[in-house]
Amino acid sequence: MKITTIIIFFFFVLPFTFAELRVGFYSSTCPSAETIVRDVVQKRFNQDKSIAAALLRMHFHDCFVKGCDASLLIDPTSTRTSEKIAGPNQTVREFELIDEAKILIEQACPSTVSCADILALATRDAVALAGGIRYSVPTGRRDGLLSDPSLVNLPSPSLSVPGALQFFTAKGLTLADMVTLLGAHTVGFAHCSVFQNRLSNVGGGVDPTMDPVLAATLVQICGLDRAVLSDPRVFLDQNSSFLFDNGFYNEVMMRRGILHIDQQLALDKMSRNMVESFAANGTSFQEKFAKAIVKMGTIGALVGDEGEIRRSCRAFNNPL
Ligand code: HEM
Ligand SMILES: *[C@@H]1O[C@H](CO)[C@@H](O)[C@H](O)[C@H]1NC(C)=O
Ligand SMILES: *[C@@H]1O[C@H](CO)[C@@H](O)[C@H](O)[C@H]1NC(C)=O
Ligand SMILES: CC(=O)N[C@H]1CO[C@H](CO)[C@@H](O)[C@@H]1O
């Protein structure tokens, strides 16, 4: 064996084969970590069921920008900007829930559990409370050292299925992963501004792919004027809005999708069959969703001695 091969193996390959995400990463270093997260999530969920949607979206936005490294949680300072400043961030919510879990975990085991893991675990717990499967979450993520709004490049809700797919394949996810993960739109809200273009198309009239009854309701709530200052929210799943179920797929099959991309899933031949099968079989959706979100949770994860374990999820340990 050439010496360079040996060097590469011992210094680059070997460390990474050991440093990877695994279920129960904190079982000896912080055995109470998962319970603490679960209790905080349970307490918040009892007050507000919509936290499941908030955490799902926060986890997605974190993972799709520079990997699942809690970079989204960093607050901007007077000298440094952060991902939270970027356009799509604006409506990400429940940062306080992550803070609460982090403070309790720091008391139990200081500088041990990453914010990125807390977010992944909290998302899992909230999905389970909302009606999803309680899947196992591999942990061992480390927190990133960079939070840059110019790196935020999230898919727009007005994309086609192939257009949105490019964002997922760029992260190593497949069409099936995308169709499955978009099932998260079975909970939560969308502001009128993100689908307003469907209510008053350029040619006039509402988007013909939308159920006219739904369109009339939305026009009543949102108005036709894109310039309205108040930007009301509507449920992404108009039927079972707080339930993490396969209802989203049934809704889009009835042309009751809110976002353009959601409706396209049921119309595009690339995704139509998957939508139909998830609509028909809720168990199959739940199982595939659990797998897909675990996969999403590994995107660009920092492991081993990469990054750091933040003391506060809102700030780097050494803020400059
Ligand atoms: C093509 C991909 C996606 C697009 C274009 C997209 C777009 C959007 C938009 C525009 C909203 C409304 C935000 C607002 O007005 O406040 C939204 C909400 C939401 N998204 Fe997505 N999304 C995508 C994928 C995902 C994925 C992969 C997940 C999670 C696995 C997710 C979870 C959510 C949830 C739960 C909400 C509701 C948030 C809340 O109630 O605060 N989305 N999404
Ligand atoms: C609405 O949701 C309930 C579950 O909460 C479900 O049983 C029902 O079939 C749904 N209705 C439609 C029209 O999808
Ligand atoms: C639904 O999906 C589950 C899990 O994938 C499978 O075991 C079951 O047979 C399916 N049910 C039907 C009616 O197809
Ligand atoms: C929560 C948060 O920091 N939101 C910011 C998102 O980005 C906009 C600018 O696009 C800021 O004005 C918000 O304060």
C-alpha cells in the first residue's frame, strides 16, 4: 500500500467512519436529553398544537441551508447578520421552545448536546404528538460555525415538481423523498402572500387547478389585492389541520392544495401515483415519512470534532 493511501485512511477515512450519527448518541453522556426535550415539547403542545408544524418547518429550513447544523437558530447581532434575516425565515417560529429545552439540558449536562440534535428530537416528538409515528432519531450532530443569509436558497412555493425536485436532488434526496416530505404540509399555516398569485392569475380569475369552493373561501380571507398589509394565514390542510395524517394527499387529490407546488404533486405525472397511494394508505405514508425525515436530518450533518456544541442556540460560543 502506498504511504499516501495509508495516510488518507488513518487521517481522513477512519475518523469519519466512527464519527457518525447514531440512535442513542447521548445515552451515556446525557441520558436525560431525550426525555427533557420530550417534556418541553409535550408542555408546549398542550398549549398550542401548531408547534408540530413550526418545528417541522424549522428542521427543514435548517437542514436545507448548509446542513442540519442549527445555523438557522443564530440571532443576528449588531456586527453580524444571520440566516434568520433571509426572506423565507420570517415566518419560522418556536425558537423559544428550542431555547427552553437547551437551558434545561445545559443544566443537566453542560456543553454536551447540540442544538441541531435538540431540533431534530423536538421535531420527532411533536410529529408523534400530532398523530405521526414516533421514530428513532440518530443523534451526534454538532452545531455549525456559520450562519449566512446569502446561503439561504430554499425552493419557492410556485415551482413545478421538476423545479422543486432540483433542490432535493442537490441535497441527495429523491423524488419519493420530496413527495413524502411535502406531506408535512398536512399541518400548519401558509400566509396569503405565498399563494396570492393563484387567486388572481395574470389572465384574470383564479387558478383553474383549484377547487372553486376553496378558491372562493380563500378570496374571502385573502382578498384579491396583493398589496394588502395584513397578511392572514390559512391552514395548508383545510380539513384535518392539526392532525399529522395523510389528509394532505386527499386534499390535493380534491384540488384543495393551498400552495402551487402542493397542488402540482397531484397533477404532475412524476408524482401523481405516489400521491394516490399515500391518499389511500395512511400507514404507508407514516412509515415512509419517518424514513424520509430521518434521511433529511442527516443532510450535511457535522460530526466528531467538527463545529461545536453551542451553549446557547442563538449564539456561537465565540461571537466575534
Ligand atoms: C418544495 C418544497 C417546499 C416548499 C416550496 C415549501 C413552502 C412552504 C411555504 C411557502 C410555507 C408557508 C409559510 C408561511 O406562509 O408562513 C410552508 C409552510 C410549511 N412547510 Fe413547507 N415547503 C416545502 C417543503 C417542506 C418540507 C420538506 C417540510 C418538512 C418536512 C415542510 C414543512 C412545512 C410546514 C410544517 C409548514 C407550516 C409552518 C407553520 O405552520 O408555521 N415544508 N412551506
Ligand atoms: C377529513 O378528516 C377526517 C379526519 O380528521 C377524515 O376522516 C375525513 O375523511 C376527511 N374528509 C375529507 C373530505 O377528506
Ligand atoms: C398499507 O401500507 C402498509 C405499510 O406499507 C402495508 O403493510 C399495508 O398492507 C397497506 N395496506 C393496504 C390496504 O394496501
Ligand atoms: C425572526 C427574524 O429574525 N425575522 C427576520 C427575517 O428576515 C427579515 C428580512 O427579510 C427581517 O426583517 C426579520 O426580522
